[in-house]
Amino acid sequence: MFTGIITDIGEVRALEQRGDLRARIGTSYDTSTIDLGASIASDGVCLTVIEMGDDWYDVEISAETVSKTNLHAWTVGKRLNLERALKVGDELGGHIVSGHVDGVAEIIAMTDEGDSTRVTLRAPLELAKFIAPKGSVALNGTSLTVNEVDGCDFGINFIPHTKEHTTWGDAKVGGFINLEIDTLARYVARLNEMTAKP
């Protein structure tokens, strides 16, 4: 589990197709404190560490994961939002994030408002029902509050701190973003579905 609070900006250093996709990710984490098999959210996708060096770790990514995320567009040099798995006793600064991406949203508009940036995204139709004003979403692993919702479109706001300490300063209209809906919203929708049945 994760919180959606980004703790490092990593970089894709190498990509290799070996049946599954293998990626090497550069990091400023102290890799001596990372166990083989540990989970690290990379742009919001929970990936398992299979090998490490002084300032990098390798992960293997299944075709299923690639098909449900924006990882097919990863290139060498791409910057990534990183978060290590939550430990018991850690501060829960964002919201509960599983690292299991539900789909991909598209950035359709960006507007500067003072020092902040308002971003409008379009969610897949099947996920839009789970997104509510003042609810939470994880976008490329970042825990964010939804400002408004209009059909499949929803808006969020980035303050300067978020743009500086995540990869959101690189965002552009037309970009595709890993979207994880709030776990609570998923269960509430399922409960409503079950209680509505005769």
C-alpha cells in the first residue's frame, strides 16, 4: 500500500523486452535499505524490485500491466514519480493507494491560476462514475483532490510545491496519465450495486 505522497523523482535508464518488459530506474533512494522483492510505486504502478545497484533498481513489467497503464510510452530518460511502500506507523499524508492502476486518463486542458495550475483530465467512461468532487484520485501515483466533475472530465489543481517535487511540472495537454480511483469509492459503488438488486 502507498499514500500517494511522492518521495523521489526517478528516471528510466534502460528498457529491454525479455518476454516481459524489464526497466532500470535510477533513484536517489538509499538502495541498501531496499529489499529484493520490495514494492515501489513508479508513476503510480506498484512494481517489484528484482535487482539493484548503488543508485538504481530493476523491475519486470507484465504485458497486462503495460496494456492497462501508460508504461508503453516509457522511454529512456523519462522522469517518474516514485514512492516506497507504506510501513506500519508511517504518516498517511495522502489517501490509501494500492498501486493497481485502473486505467489511463488524458490531459485535455491546463490553465495557470496565480502560481498554481488547474488541469482538466478525461477519464475512461467506465471509471468516471467513481470520481466525485472533493474525492481523491491517484494520478501517476500522486494523491490529489478532485475539484469538479463534468461527465467524464474532472479537474484538479497543482500548487507550486507539487509541480516542483513531482513530475507534474512536465505535464502537457495530450499527455496520458495513470489513474487509480479511490478504493473507498469502488466499494461504495459495489455496495450500492448489490443493495439495488431485487
